[in-house]
Amino acid sequence: MRLTILGCHSATPRADKAQTSQILSTTNHHFLIDCGEGTQVLLRKAKTKFAHIKHIFISHLHGDHFYGLPGLISTFRLLGREAPLHIYGPKGIKEAITILLKLSDSWTNYPLHFHELSSKVPTLLFSDEKIQIHTIPLKHRVYTNGFLFTELSKDRKIIFDAVQKHGIDVSQINNLKKGKDATDSVGRVIPNKTLTLDPDRAKKYAFCSDTAYFPEIIKVIQGADLLYHESTFLDDNEELAIRTKHSTAKQAARIAKSAHVKQLLLGHFSSRYKNLELFGSEAAEVFPNVAIAHDGMSIDF
Amino acid sequence: MRLTILGCHSATPRADKAQTSQILSTTNHHFLIDCGEGTQVLLRKAKTKFAHIKHIFISHLHGDHFYGLPGLISTFRLLGREAPLHIYGPKGIKEAITILLKLSDSWTNYPLHFHELSSKVPTLLFSDEKIQIHTIPLKHRVYTNGFLFTELSKDRKIIFDAVQKHGIDVSQINNLKKGKDATDSVGRVIPNKTLTLDPDRAKKYAFCSDTAYFPEIIKVIQGADLLYHESTFLDDNEELAIRTKHSTAKQAARIAKSAHVKQLLLGHFSSRYKNLELFGSEAAEVFPNVAIAHDGMSIDF
């Protein structure tokens, strides 16, 4: 998986910092997660092909997480898109977008599918042969979900030299990938282990923004390879974090530690902080493998 | 008057070009005209104080002219604004903004006044002792207005040396500014012309975007000091201009010439054109005093 941060800052605008949006690229998808104002321009800057985006996940309906969506939908129309677009977000998102499209008399010429969410338990949103996506119910001032992207077990990797040496017919390759033994041309059983290697480990990405400190998510995101968790504030503003239902860097680190994730990525920083390194140092006291997001960064994991 | 172009490009997004929005600064106001996506960041870049913006004029409800408005309204709230904000735009704008605020549970803590427009004749929107603002009904795919900003006649300018020499009491200054004669300490009438100079000429700015070629506006914008007129296309796409109800550079120039404006500023360029100088050269064949807008430019007039 590759995560590309388009924007990772909180709501008040700055000339050089963008609001939340990111692209998760998997074997066969580019998922857009949140869509703050200006996302379409950030996608251009990141050289992401608009046609690659087929699924958009919106965590909640605060402006800094979805006011870029109407413009992106309109731009897809202007560029002649024909492929369907799926939008997953809180109940109400369909009404908002529909009114904007109606006012501009600009109905999309491509199918626009809304998947409106209101459940407060983890819910399967999407699955295919390679990935499953569930909600991670969060605790914020309005109804909010994070999203958990779980790759399904991957195929075993064929050792082509061994397959050739044993004269295994290509018709058996798919069975080998699934872990079955093969039979050679004279009927001998060749064990799977002789012909394949263990698959790459299936990866798991958890996106959690915005939320108060909310330990209920720990069981949902358990063992994730990468956890993006908001940390709007430092310890100095823990009271403010509680009042606005945001998290501190240290609270995010506590979640990461308890969930045994492999890496923590912090974002959604309040504009009051000039030195973002402090987020890393406060979090590292609790959970050492922590990184600070910045607009335009990519992480492969 | 000073016009600052925040963005002047048409809808499809580019990494370095912004959609329509501009600030008209007058003696005592900063009027925001249109509000494409990202306007709040452009205001930051132009170092415009958010508190200075009290009146926002939206020409029409296509996204590239108003999808920056919800974010700006939200940001004003986050920054603790208390001053009222007046928004002038087509009928429907109140419903759209209201739904977005409701979904985010973020009602403004400052008064938000919508002035919804539906008239097809020039209509007075705002006036004070220094300026009047009228709509300029345009012809586009949806209901659209331009805006005409007309300074009111200014005061005559006092010649302080002459006032002192003739021993004119300060109580007569306001009358002198309005053109009345004065009386000196021994009762002699001193003619106004002796004590004052002609006032600075009152200025007129006409904003026209987006519109098909529409000669009906000529009488409305007659004699404007500056006309901003969209020119989405060059001559090579005149047919497309007609179909999409936009203008070519030359059509904008014809309007400028017939209306005897002093200067023409072109904007809203289609992304298909790389060399924007061509807009200037095609327009100049009809109307020589033409300039090409670019994001961040300012014009004093």
C-alpha cells in the first residue's frame, strides 16, 4: 500500500498548508479519503489521474473534510467522465451535493452513487477479491467515521524455476497460488511448498480523523500496519482537545500502543503550533515509531 | 478604487491557477466578488484581513464562482467573527449554505444576511454616502449577474492656504466641500472657486462574468473606468462560446468599445489556451486599452 498525504492540517486556512485529504493506493485501487477545500488542485499537484478515483470516503461533514467534494464532482463532469463514482459518507451528504448540482444546473453525466452512513458499529463498505473496507466509528462533535482498509490474504508466490523443473502444467498455477499441491506429468504429487513461497503479508491501514481520545477503536484497528490518527493539539491544550472532541499527540500514541499498530502517522495539526516536531516528541514518549505528516508526503508500507 | 484579482481562470483546476474571485477596495470598503474554491487561501496570500470583508457578491451558482464560500463562512466562525456578513447572490444560495452549515452543526456566531436575487433588470443592492452597487443582468446558462460599483460624487477639495488667507471659519468647511460660497470675518462673500478645487472624479467599476456576448449590458456599464469582462475563448472557438454562453476576447472588446469604457480587463480563460497574450492581441484589434488579468495582480484606477 502507498499512502499519499494531499493535506493534513486543521480547518483555519493558511497559504501553504492544506486541509485533510489523502490517497490510499492499493494493488488495484486509488481510494480518496476526505476531500478538504482545494483537493482537486492538490490531486493535480500530486499528478494523480482523476480517472483513477472511483471511491471517495468522507469521514464527517465538517467543511475542512468535504468542501472540496462538490468542485471535484463538477470537474469530473467537465472532463467528460463516464465511469461511476462511489461516495461513502454520513447521512446528509447526498442532499448537500444534490442541491449544489441542482443550483448550478450541472447534473453529472456519469453515475454518482451515494452510500450514506449512520451506523455506530463497524460496517463493511466495500470488498472485492483483494481488499475490504470497514468504518471505524469515532467520537467527534458530529457523526464521524474513520476507515479501515484490510487487504485480503494474498496468493502464494510461484517459484517459476521449480514449476518448470517439475514440468507442472500452467493449468495448475491458480491452485498453487491458493496453496494446493500439484501433480507432475507422470502423476507424482509435488508439494506446494516446493513450488511456491509464502505470500506477501496482507496489509492494514487505519484512518482516524477527527476524534476525541476514544479507546473503543483499539479493538477495531488492532495490528494495523499504519495508523493515521489526528492529533490537533499538544499536551498544553488537552482541555481544549476534550472540549472540541479532538486528540492530543500523546492520546493518539496511547491508541497506537494499545492497538499494537506498527507505525503511527500524526496529522490535523492546529494552526496555533509552528513547531510540528513537538507532536513527534510528545507522542514518542508513549509510542516510538511515530511520524509527522506533511502535505505531499508518501509512505509505502 | 483598487481591484485585486485573486483568481481569474475558468473551471477546470490547475496547480497554479485559481478560479474567479476578486477584491474591490474603495474608500471605505473591501468588496469580495465571486468566491471560487480556495478563495480563503488566496485571501491569505493577498494578505487581505478577513475582518475587512463585510459584503460578498456572487454572480451565479456555478461551482467555480462560489464553492469557496462555505469554507470562508466557516472560517469566519472559527476565527470568532462577530460582525455581520452580507451575501448577495442568486436565489437558492441561502438554501445551499444553510444545508451545509446544518450538516456540520456549525451555525455562525455572527449575523449572516442573505440578499437573494432573481430580478432580470439592474437592481440597487447597496448604497451608502460614497458608493452604489447595482446588478448587471447577464446572459449565461444559469441566472447570472455582473455587478456595477459606482462612486457617488465626491466632495470639492479645500485649498487650505486660501481658506487661511481669507480667514474663513472652520464651521464653513463642510459647506465649501459641497460647493457653497463662504463668508469672511467682515461679511464679504468669497466664491467657492477661490477656496476649493474640483473633486477627484467619481469612479465606476463593472464586473461581468460569466456571459455570452450580450449588448444589452452596454447601456448599464456606459463609461465605466474599468470593465472586467470574461473572455473564456479566442476567435477559434466562437461556436463553443455561443454554445456554452461564454464570450470571446473580441466580443468582450466590442462591448468595451460600444460602452466607451476607459479600460478593459479580460479573465476567465479556458484551460485549453497556454498563451494568454493572444487574448490581448485579439481584443486589441477592436479595443486597444486592454489588459490580461493574472492571479494576484492589482489595478489602481
